[in-house]
Amino acid sequence: MSLSQPELQTPVPSPCINVCEMDKATGLCRGCMRTIDEIVAWGTAGDDYKRAVWKEIRRRESELDFG
């Protein structure tokens, strides 16, 4: 299992990198690329939810221009 695919680990690790700043334009955290709702839900969520969030993070990474 690769560290480049944390979503495959059990338990699923948080994507938080301690850069906690919400971007007003995207509604995403600049550090972990989660929405505030995803961040709030993370602590009590199961691995299936967490893997779905990781999948969404990967999609966002591929679509956003970090300019």
C-alpha cells in the first residue's frame, strides 16, 4: 500500500495538513480541499464516507487551477 493512496488504508487517514483556511471562491479548505461539511462529518464518519471524500478530493485536485 502506498502513502500516495491514503484512501486505501484502514482506518482511512484524514487529508488534513494543518493548513486550515477556507477559500471563499471555492468553498474548500486550502490545505485539504474539503468542504466545511466534509470536515465536520469526518470525525464520526465511517471508512466508506471517508474514501468517498478522498475520491472527491482527487477529482478536485485534477480540476482546479492552483495558479
